[in-house]
Amino acid sequence: MLSKVKIFIDLHAQRHKLQTLVQQLNTANATLSKRAAHLEIANEVGQQITSILDLDELLTHIVRLVQAKFGYYCVSIWLMHEPQQELMAQAMAGPDAAVEVLANTIIPADTTPSIIAHTYRTRELYLAKEIASDSHFLFQESLPATCAELALPLDFEHKHRPLRGIVGVLDIQSAQPDAFDAEDVTALQTLANQISIAIRNAHLYNAERQRRTLAESLEETGRVLSASLDMHEVPGLVLERLAQVVPYERGAVLLREDAGDSRSAGDSAGNGFVHIIAQRGFPADQRADRLRVPIQKDDVFDQLSLTRRPLILDEVAQNPHWQQVDWLPVNHSWLGVPLMTKNRVVGMISLTRRAAAAFTQDDATLAAAFAGQASVALENARLYAEILRFNEELEDKVNERTASLQKAYEQLELLDQNKSDFIQVVSHELRTPLTLVQGYGQMLLRDPRAKEDKTYEQRLTGIVTGALRMREIVNSMLDMIRLENRTWKLDFQPLTLSLVLESLRRSLANSLEERNLKLNMELSETLPDIEADHEAMNKLFDHLLTNAIKYTPDGGWIIVTARILDTHEISSDEHMSVEIIISDTGIGIAPEVHDLIFTKFYTTGSVASHSTGKTKFKGGGPGLGLAIARGIVEAHGGRIWVESPGYDEATCPGSSFHIVLPLKQPEPMQINV
Ligand code: ADP
């Protein structure tokens, strides 16, 4: 009996042991499967973090996973929205009614009671085992069954930026009282860390994406802006491009009216205006394009001018210096960025949004980057417009000047014509009386009574010589007129140059002797005849030889050379030509008048100092000799020029007159004097 009782007791003890063992086994199993679930979640979250870059999608995935695996009542993630300091339900998994009501709910960070806000503020994990007795618990009608709540800060605390780490809260509510054991807490803490990393990655990714978008957009904007130099187009392009990176409802580019007096930091507010040069999103009102706002001390433009940095107003009404344009609907947020040229604030980009506090620091940074581009483009466009204006002004001035020059030229032509007409009339009128004077003078000279009285004869000779000289001058004037009017009918005949020159030597023999000058003719014996007008050639060389005599002091030399020009010495459009050079040992000619001496009536020295004799040293004359010479040479299709080291009466450097004449006359030539 005793042994039976003993066996029974043993059996009972063993069953109890077995039951305990089974119980322990179950607990261990439960713990193991919970751990497995924790590991599974940790593993999955880890994988998702690297594969899902869209933060909203990732957070929604995580809350659903945690809720499904552990069967929690409600799992939610709340993220902080600066600068309002509000926590917003970013992702939520739980009863449908709760998700519907609470999705996108906002809890200000200073809300009490609220376990979520409390956790955010303290940055510490908070576990409410029994919500009934918890002072921080905030009852939500849509979550009536909550018994316990665990909130974990989402905090990627960084050693170097300790205060900037916290981004939100992971909140888990359970319908079981005391639902979270230490192991749960540890596992969920790990999960919170993973979520924090995911959020940080997403932020980094977004920031990087934003940076890339900005860089691309800036590059694109730079290209578009630099392609346009139109002052009317550039500001509009800036606003259009800016809208793609910084959303705004109304935008404007305004310029300071007198950009030149843009104030530097520390100055007192300079009065003046900013006026609109481009706008986007303004009401269809004509006033929009003419908007002009006075600059007042401490107003937004004044602030921008002082700080040279972007300025954000979260609520324009709160800024005591805000100037609301009365016909514009109030937009609560304002972002302004300065436009700088050569370190001066010359204007601003002004953006507004209807909602309050709508612009972020990132927006300001983006807008500032655009403003930099815009400033350069605006400055380029301004300079270009200035150049265009300058060009137009220049063109107007040139046209004006050309018109007045044309007028002056026409007047000169008229004067010249009048002069020629006058000379022509005078010459014709003088010729006949002069012939009479000369004729009667010669008759009287031949009278035997004249021979008897030497004084009388001398006086008569003076009259005849004077009349002769006057006739020569009048004839020169008429030659000039004939050449100018192209009425000198040249008779081109074969002409032997040496004969013309020799005959002239004979007629000038007296003068040469009188002045003790030697005339050397070094003419090539093989010199062929040229086709020329005899009278014209005679006059040409007479003028040149007379000049050589006139401007060479007594005892000097005159040398005449003539030769056929080699083919390499003549230009492609010239025919076979002879060159005649008349050189003297005279006073020479200053290089600056080498061209001038061939214009009519040009003489060096004052007319009053001219000696009256035709071949007297520096005898002077009417200034027609060389003009006639050039007219004759050109009428023969030739060229004439002078070479002389300079004018010097003491050293007498001499002059050489070169005449190139074609052997043949191909066609009738134009006469230009
Ligand atoms: P004119 O001899 O009547 O003054 P020309 O037309 O013949 O007018 O000459 C113009 C000017 O050229 C002269 O006044 C003189 O100054 C200068 N000139 C011409 N030939 C010579 C020369 N052989 N040597 C120096 N000067 C000369």
C-alpha cells in the first residue's frame, strides 16, 4: 500500500515536473518566435531601407510590418515639421477608423498631455504600462482600446550635431495591458534606430536630388539666359526658370531706379524707388507692369541692400515695414533675394505665397543661386542695350555729320565753280586789252623816236614785258579752266621729247644765263617718240623748267633725264612708258606739301613777298604751274610726283619732279585737276 502511494506521489511529481517543463518549453518557444519575429522585422526593415528611397512609402511599409507581425493595436510614425514645431502623423497602421481620423494629424511639440510630444521633447523612450494611471497619456476617441503605449524617439544623434538629430517619434499602442516586456523594448529600440537611419538616408537622398536638380536647372538657366541679350526677355526668363525649383504664386524682378546710388552696408536708407521689370502670377491688371514702390527705411528692399542676403517673411502682416500694394491680394509669405552688380544691390527678385511660412531656407538658397545667374544676365543685357543705344546714337551722329559734310562739300563745290567762272570771265576779259597793250607797246618800241630816248625806251620795254607776263598768267588761268572743264581738245601726235626740251632750253637760255644756271639734258638716244599733244607737252615742261630755274639759287644745276621704263617698273594696267626726271639743286620742298603743291593756287610763302620776274629766284607766281602740269600729265594717262628731302634755303637739298608718260594713247583720257 505504501509503495502504491509512493508510486502515485512520484507519478504526480513527475507530471508536475513535466507540466513545468512543457510550460517552460512553451515560454521559450514564445520568446523564440517573438525573437524570430523581431529578427525578421529587423532584417526586412534593413533591406527596405536600402531599396525604398521614397520616405512615405518606406515608413508606411514599416508600420504595417510591425503591426502585422506583433499584432499591436496601432503603430504610427510622427515626424517633426520645422519651423512650425509640429509633429505630423506620417505613417500609421491600426484600426481603419483610427487611420482615417489620425492620418496627417498634427500635434504641436509643446502639447500636454501627449506621450508623443513628451517623447519628442525629452528625446527619451517612454513606456506607459497602464495608460489609466499615466499622466502623459492623451486619449484618442478613434483608439478606444489602447491599454499600453510605448513611444521611442527617432533620433539619429550625431556626435558633431547633437541638437539636430531628433526628427520624430515611433509610437506603438497595445490593447493588452503591460504588453511590452524588456525584450520588446530592446527590439523596438533597434527598429527605431533603423527608422532614424532610413529617414536620414531619405533626407540625404532628397538633398542630393535637390542639389542635382538645382545644378541642372542652374546650368540650363545659365544657358538660356546667356543666349538672350534682350533686356525685356531676360527677367521674364529668370522668373520662369525659378518657378521650376522654388514654387511661388507671385514673382517679380524689380530694379532700383538709380542703380548707381545703391547704398553700401551701413548707409542710411537712400530714397528712391524700385520698379518692376518682369512679373509672373500677378492679376491681369495694367498696373502690374508699371508697379513702382518707394524705398523706405528698414523696408524689405532696404534690408536686402544692407545684408545682401535673402530675406524670408513668414507673415508679411507681422513686419511693421511691409508695404502692401493695395490692389494686390495679400500673400502671407515673402521671399526676397538681392540682385547684385559689382558688389552693389541693384534690384531684387521678390516671391510670394498665399500660405503663411511657406518658404524655407532651402528655397532662399535656391533663389539666391538664381539671383546670381540673373544678375549676370541682366548686367549683360543692360550692357548690350547700352551698346545698342550707343551704336544708334553714333549712327545718328555719323549721319548728321555726313549730311553736314555733304552740305559743306556742295557749298565748296559751288564756291570752286564760282571761282572758276570768275577766273574764266576775268581771263577772257583781260586777254583782249592785254593784247592791245602789248601790241601798242611793241609798236611804240619800234618807233625810231623811242630809240632816241633811252629812259623812254626802258619804260616802254617795261610795259611790254609786264603785259607779256600778264598774258602768260591769263593764259595759264585759261589752261586751268580748259583742263577743269575738259574743253582742252588734245591732239595726240608722235612727238620727239628731245626736240621739245631742246626748244625750251633755247627759249630759256637768257634766264639760265642771267641766273648763272646750268641745264644738263641726259636723254637716252634710243628714246622713242611718244603720242602726245605738242602744245600741252611744251607747257608741261615749260612750267617744270621755269620752276626749277625759279627755285634754284644762282650758280645751281638743272638736270633732265629721260628713259624707257623697264617692264618690272610699270604696274599691270600701265602701258610702255617713259620717265622724265627734272632735278635741280634748289631750295627743296617739305615732304608734307609734296601733294599739296599740285593743287591749283597753292604757293609756298606769302604772295606779297613774291618777286615779279618769271624766272627770278623765288620769283613766285599764281600757283597754277604744277596744277596745270598734273592736269596735262593725267590727260595723257600718266603720273607726276615730286621727290625732295625737304625745304632748306641754306643747304638747298634740291627737288626731282618725276613724269611718267605712256608711249601710246590707248583711249581718250579723263582730265582731273
Ligand atoms: P608757282 O610757281 O606759281 O607758285 P607752282 O604750281 O608752279 O606755282 O608751284 C607751286 C609751289 O611749288 C611753288 O610755290 C613752290 O613753293 C613749289 N615748287 C614748285 N617747283 C619747285 C621747285 N623746283 N623747287 C622748289 N619748290 C618748288
